[in-house]
Amino acid sequence: MYQRIVIKLGTSVLTGGTPRLDRPQMVDLARQCHQLVKQGKEIILCSSGAIALGREELSFPELPPTVNSKQMLAAVGQSRLMMRWDSYFHIYGLHVGQILLTRSDLENRRRFLNARDTLLALLEHGIIPIINENDAVATEEIKVGDNDNLSAMVAILGEADLLLMLTDQPGLFTADPRTDPEAQLIPEVRTIDETLRRLAGGSISGLGVGGMATKLNAADVARRGGADVIIASGRAPDVILRAARGEPIGTRFPALEQPLESRKRWIFAGPRPSGQAVIDAGAAAALCRHGRSLLPAGIVQVLGEFERGDTISITDANQEELARGIARYGSADLARIAGRQSDAIAAELGYDRGPVAVHRNDMILL
Ligand code: GLU
């Protein structure tokens, strides 16, 4: 059913809740991937486990809980992680290729396209791309931070039709299954609303970074990008094979019917907004109801510092984010022309980069 699948493997799936990576489990995951490759499907792994494996490799050293310690552990663990995947996939005659990403690799459109080319080249040659965050060098500002969101970005980068997030729980429940015996698995989610976010809010899982709330965010990004998303237990027998053939398993989030086109997916997945334009009700209606561009006239306030070409968040007066898009003017200039008619731009700034502040082709509505 699905053709190109991103499989996100959380640390808890790889360790089975122990402090060590679980070899039979990883071999079994590789076996399932191989089955799919034999069926002509394309598999991209997004694998955590670098930090956990670094700890294991160094015999669980006592370290201060700093970013630096984690970076060191990741530097040790990432190469071991790849060695392991390499040897497990070799059992099935498959090659693997490593891609380490940070947010800054996805923020810049050119680098985004480069990363995509590498990914597609690996797939074309039947090689399994294995992706992780480049933890050893990524500082907080340029990090994605968790592999749930990273896997959603990878699903967009690789134009996958399924993002399978494997974790230590069977999916999303109506209540916390560890404390509430009435809790039921939610088989399908069509709208991600506040109630659902609240439900997901409380759950966390062992060694990994992301809990259910992060997974929900990531699922939202990926389904807007055009991929179905499934959250399921990495321990369920043949989970990858069953999800790939469309069997009901875990919690499924169907892709939105009209996925964003490629450039807009990038706006959504890549750049973090570096500023904000607060707009009035008239402009909000023009954007949201009539699909128009944002004109300077509709802007009441410009917040943050950004340059022309940066992604900004477009909000209403209540700070509700309505849209996100690429600014045609930097923050200082935009503040000067905010509230003005477009034909006054040249007189105000001494130059003119066109009548719109954010063009509708560079904008996604939220
Ligand atoms: N990149 C981290 C690692 O490999 C994991 C991050 C996460 O679990 O979300 O250890």
C-alpha cells in the first residue's frame, strides 16, 4: 500500500526499556525492512540511540548533565550505532548510508534540496538511509531537538507517503493506560485539537526525548506534508510489515487531502520563524478566506528581527498564528511601511521590492 516509508525508531524501541541496545530487536527490525525492500518499497530510517549507545560503550560514566556531555556521548555512540545497523542490514545483503542533519540544514532552501538529493540517490541505489540529528555538533539554537520532529521533516524531505513512528506504547490512548484501566487505544485521528493535545501532554517515555505531545506535533507536520502517520509499538510482531500493508495498527493520522506543494512543505518543515507580523482583521480575512498575499497595509505591528527572505509568523492581535511565510522585506523596513498603502513603499524606503509583504506563493495557512 505504501511505497516510501520513513520509520522513526526511538531509543526506547532499540533498548526495550533497558540501558542497552537490544540486538535481536534491531536485527528483527532490519529483517522487516528487508522484506519491504524485496517488495520494491523504499525505506528511510530515522534512528535514535546514539547517546544511549555512547553511554553503554563508555560503561555508563558519571557525567554532569550538560549539553557537552551529551555531545560527547553522541560522538562516541553515533559511529557505533551505524556499525551496528551496518552489520544487521548486511545479514540481509543491504547497504546503509548515514545522513546527520540539524535544523540549519533544513532551514536553508539550497541545503534542504542538497540533502534531498543525497537521500534520493541512496534510495535509487537500494541503500537504506539512516538519519539522526547531528548531536555531536548541534547547539541548542540549530537543533531540531527530538527525533519525532526530525522524522517528520525527513518525511517531508523525502516525500514519503508513510511516517511510521515506533515507540514503547501501542499508540495514543483516551487516557493514560498505565494508571487508567478504562483507557482505550485511539485507532484514527482526523483532527488534532486541544483535547487531544491535553491527552498526549502527560505521557513521557523512558530514555528518549519526545513524549506523545511531541509525537502529536510531528504527526501534524508530516500529515500536512502529505504523509500518513502511524504511531505504534516497536515491539508489536511484524509491526513494520503490517503498517506498510495498511493493516490497522496503532494510531493512524491520515494525510491531509490537499497536501502542501513542495516549496510550501519546506516553509512548514524547515525554517523556524524569526519574527512576527501582527495583522488586522481585514488582512486576516484576505489571507484566510480569499487566499490573498499579505500587504503592508494590513500589518499593525512587526516583532522580532528578520531579514528579507526569512520565514516569519503571521498572527492576529491575539497572537494566534494564522500563517507562516517568507518576508519580502526585512523587519526594520517592514515596520516602516506597516499600515501604509503599497504605492507608498518606494517613497518611504527609497526602494521597492514589490507591493506585498509576504506573497501567497510563499505562505502557508495554518
Ligand atoms: N538524537 C538522539 C540520539 O540519537 C535521540 C533524540 C530523540 O530520541 O529524540 O540519541
